[in-house]
Amino acid sequence: MNKYGGKTGIRELNIDDFDLDTGKCITNNGKNGLIIFYQHWCPHCTDMVGEAIKANQMIGNKNVIFAVHGSAPTNKIVFDRFGIMGIPSIKFMNSYGRITNDYNGSRNAISFFDAIKENSKKDKEDKEEKKDKKDKKDKKDKKDKKDKKDKKDKKKQEGGSFVKRIRKHRGIVQTGGKAGKLKKGYKYSGKKLKNGQAEIVKISKK
């Protein structure tokens, strides 16, 4: 009953090859290509078998052509999941295994080959675009994380509320923010420094 499989080089899929919830083929090994949905009694399906096998041989190991035979009871569930109404139905599959658009071209080896090649190019561009977006997001997240850390460090240096530090400067003991008091043995001279701060001097011992 099956038209593919074995020496044809085109693997027959069944329900175990799919995750029906996500609509993906889970055994495509990261390759993109075509999936042919067919019935053994359909003359149009039979006519294209040789062309599909030829296309698969032209492709080699870069991409894949798979087939799903509709007469197997569980495969009917697969047909329903992907909305297969007429046969043969041919759909594109990307490298993530997701079943995407319908193939509406001619049913000959050259057309199959060209369509898979074009789909492969688009798939590669989509991957690169996703990678660029991810790289930009990672770069932004890294920058945001660094900015947050720099802001936190700056707050620590300025004596933020979450940190208590003691700093000595010109006879002043400063705790936390800007508040401070004179150390024992120091006094204000009554003069101001160039920066506008009051001058602090040691109390001379007589």
C-alpha cells in the first residue's frame, strides 16, 4: 500500500513522528523540505512518486522529502491535524519541523528541487534574523544589568540608605549621607576654604 519508504530514500511518517499539539515533525533532524500527504488508491499520488524520488536523490542529504500515507488509522489523525482535505497535498516544513505553507508548484523533480532550495534559503534567513534579534536582546540585557550594577555601586559610594560607611575627612566623621560631626580635638576656624566649605583645624595644645 505504501508508495514510499525502503529503497526510495523517502521516509514514511506516522503519528509518532509528530507533536500534534505544536504542529511539528519531531524527527526531521533539523532539516527542512517537503511532506507529501497521499493515498495509495489516488492515481495523481501514484503519478508523482517517481518525480519525488528523483528530487530526493538530487537533494542528497541537505534537505528531506517525507511522506504520510492516509490509510493508516492513526495517520488519519495527522491528516485532520494539518487540515488535509484533497490529495495529494504537499506542504513545506522548516528546519524546526513546523509544517508551514502549501506547495502549489508543478509535481516534477525539478520543481520539487527548486522549491526546497528556495525554502531552504528562506529558512536560513529566518534563522539568521532570529539570531540577530536574540543577540541584540542579550546585548541589551547585559547593558541593563551593567547599568543597574553601576548605579548600585554609585549609590554605595555616595552613602546610600542601604549601606552604612564611615569616612574621615579633615577631622569630620561622616556616617551614611552628608551628615557629620567634628572629631574630638578639632574645631571650626571661622574661615572658609576655596571650595566654600568651612575650614577645620586642630585645637592647639598650650
